[in-house]
Amino acid sequence: MAKVMMKGNEAMALAAIKGGCKAFFGYPITPQSELPEYLARHMHKHGGVFLQAESEVAAINMVYGASGAGARVLTSSSSPGIALKQEGISYIAGAELPAVIINVMRGGPGLGGIQPSQADYKQVTRGGGNGDYYVLAYAPENLQETVNVIKEAFDLADLYRNPVMIAVDGLIGQMMEPVDLDVEVPKRDLPEKDWATIGTYGKREPVNVNSLFLDPQDLENHSFKLAEKYKLMKKNEQRYEFVNMENAELVIVAYGTMARIVRSALEILKNEGINVGLLRPISIWPFPEKAFKEFPDTVKGILTCELSTGQMLDDVKICNNGKLPINFFGRTGGMVPEPEEIVKAVKDMIGGLK
Amino acid sequence: MQNKIYIIVGHYGSGKSEFAVNFAKKLKQENKEVCLADLDIVNPYFRSREMRLSLIKLGIDVISDTLNSVKGLDMPYLSPAIKGQIVHNKKNMILDCGGDVVGIRVLKQFYQEIKERNYEIYMIVNVYRPETSTVDKIIEMKNKLENEIGLSITGFINNSNFLKQTSIDDIINADKLLKEVSQKTNVPIIYISALEKYIKQLPDKVSGERFVLNLSLRTDWL
């Protein structure tokens, strides 16, 4: 398939089909509704199941069921809908089931608004559900990267037997961009799904899919086992990009749409002789802590930019460990800044450092 | 001379709103009275009403909902002022519709009034959208849209592009495809719209009047 012009939500839906997704359960919500709409029209042509559930809670529990039977499953929603799904996500993580979840973020809290936002960072990276668990989470910045990471997400979910979340803001869901759906993505060596509840056929012992462990020793053992898995993800799955880091006097940390705006700001600053770099986290859980050890010595401060009042900021502080001064710039509620606003925040910070 | 109603229809993401905003400015530059009505109630992003304030400054009326919202309103209703403008016909009107068949369903309420007036229905086509990428698919989309409105499309606008990744060959190839559609359907290509740098390079053989598009809904950094 050659390059085509697609809307973010459509491209994400098609990427899921290309990633081998065989079942979708969801419930419409702006600004991601074109995603289920696209799958409603196309899923059956690829031998898959599309079902609009009666609610988000029902949808995520259908994901649990289909995944338990070994299918590659997707659900998608936007911020308040993802909040409703948290109980099910915790159960899926607890039962060690693979699932891919797309969150096209809008403003919050509560019903919030329908314009783009990154205010779900903590919901995504800290888990909105109960218990000691994490979801592998990616925050791509353009449609090509989004499509690639969704195709890869189904392998990652199967590999770790854990939910994988793709968190994009509403703008990425709604915008048009050229995209090639057939770019090769890394394939993982996947074990058989011998845990899937598809019947014993009288040939093997029954298996259980379950997140209930009433004996505290059993639950502790299970939690330690999960913790080992998260350690492995932290070791192997950190993903990030550096832009213009050579001789940078300041590093901006930004992801998704905010990183796109920062790229434009960097160009403006460069023309004025101000050298600023960008650290763009692509995985937001695990957060790319390795990247902070690679900053050049020229860096004198960090500016965190988000479409929120400051959530990733906490992770930046943890990784910086008190070493460099940190400033924050954010717009929220669906407001998206112009590059000039970032330029001003950079100049303010540099002025303060001198 | 009777004022005209221009109805802009087409597939999701084909560039209807960007064209509508630019077309409103073009008519205004020709010293015509213009009213742009944003009829898109199927999608709350990238709508022409976002340009409301800058268009009003140019003397172009913008109508959408009764709250005169610019961004963020996700309520499926139209201001009754739209019907008023169509009935009174005091200005040239651009009806910027939502995408696909669902996007033009709202037109039905104006069917009688539009039919009795001087109107054009322009279908915007980007042949690089997968669902309008072949002659047959474009004709299928055209038929679906016409069945929904109950009126015939009077012209195509060739808005084929890959945004910043467009090449001149992409536009020339799109022209070939749309010419075939035009011959099969007997519907003319009215404009070929693109950014100024592409328009300047277009060869003479390309169909449709050249229409320079200045992107306004899509910001530079996007």
C-alpha cells in the first residue's frame, strides 16, 4: 500500500487491523468516534468482530473476555471513557491478559471538553485502577509513528501479557496526514497462548483466567511476579527521540502534539542564535529515564512543556534528581499554544539562569 | 442578479472547510456580499467557524450555531438564521457541509428553498484519500451524496494533496483521474486548488481554474 491521506482516527483503526486485531469493543465519544466508525465499516472484511457495547464498562469487560480466549483485542475511547474503563484495565493487568487500548485525550477533569489535551498523563502512567500494576504506554507525535506503534502494540501486549495503551491527544485523532500503513515494524518472538480458555478438547488440563487471589501469600507472589515483568519493560522498552541536543543550553521535554509545536519553536530559537534541544518521550511508561543520563554538559536547565497544568513534570523531576533547574510551561483545557509562546518560556528561563 | 448559493460537499478530510474559507475570501475580494454558513455538526474539529473572528473582520458573515461558538461546541443543531439567509437571498451563501453522507443530511431541511434558487453544488475531491482513490470510488461517493441531497452535483474541485509532502506529479496524476470521472459523469472540474507554490508550477493541460489555497484552519506547525 502506498502513501495515503488519512485522518488520525481512521489511520489508527486501519493500523489495528494491520496489526492483526480480530475484535473491537467500544463506545463512541468525541474526539475518537471515527475510530469505531471506521472499524464498524471495515472489521468484518478482515474476518474480525466489531461490537458497540452498551457502555465503556461493558466494552472493557468484553475485551477481557475476548482476550482471555486468545484473540487480539482493541478498545478505544477518550479521557472520561478511559476513566470508566480503569476497573477493567486493572483486571486485565491482574489476569495478565494482552489488550491494546487507544486513548484520544480531551480536556478534563470530569466531562471536561472535547478539544485536545494531555491531562491524562497520570491516569495513563500511574494507572487509574487499583493494585500494583502498570500499562505499557506510548505517546506518538504524528500519524506515521502512531500507526507503526499500534501495529507493534499487539505484539508487545502478547509478549508481556499486559495492556498496552496508545495515548494521543485529540488533534492527532482528528488531523489529516500522509501515512503508509505497510511500513515494517519490529516483530517479537511470541510464545503460544497456552493460557487461553478455548477448551481442553480432552487433551490438556483446564486453565483459568483470573485476578482473584484470596490467599495473601498467593497474591504477594503474583504481585512480585508482575513487578519483575514491569522491571523488564523498564529495561527493554524505553523509547525516546533527541532533537538538536548538540551544545544545547536548555532541554525541552515534550511529547505528542506539544513536541510538534516545540520543533517549530526550536527553529525560531535557532534563527536567533539560541541553542535548545528536545527530549521527546515516545514511551511515557516506562518513562525514558535513560535519556537524562545522555544530556551533554552544555545543558543548564530543563523546560517541561505539556498540554496540562504539569503532570509529566513529576517524572522529569524524578529523573533529574535535583541536578538541573526545571521550569514548566503548559496550556490546558483544549487550548493549544503557538510556537512563539514556547519561545518566550525558553527566553524567560534562560534569562533567569544568567 | 440573483445571489448564488454554493454548497460544499465531499468526503471527510477532503478539504471542504479550507476551501470554503478561501472561497468566501475570494468572493469578498470580488466585491460580493458573502455569508458563510458552517453546517458541520458531525465533527467538532477543524470547522470553518473557527475562522469566524477573522472572517467577520473582512466583512464576511459567519453563521453556525446560535451561540456563535468558535471552538469546542459539540451540539448537533444549526442556527435558524441559516434558513433566514437562504430564504431572503440577500447575499451569496456558502454552505460548508460536514463530511460524507451523514455530513449533508442537514441539507434536507433547506431542500425546497435551495431548489428554487440559483445554486452550485461543489464536490471536493482528494484522490489520495483511500475512499475516493479510484474513478469508481469517486463516482460511488458522488452518487451517494446526490441521493442524500436529492440534487445533482454541479462541479468538482480537485483538492488532491499530501499536505507538505505533495509533489507536482501527485497533482498531475490526480488531474488525470478526475478528468476521467468528469468525462464519465458529465460534471465539470471547476477549480484545481493547491498551495500557491504548487499552483505556480502547474502545466497548462491541468483542468479547472487555478485556485490558490491559503491554509488557515491548519496551523504552520501542524
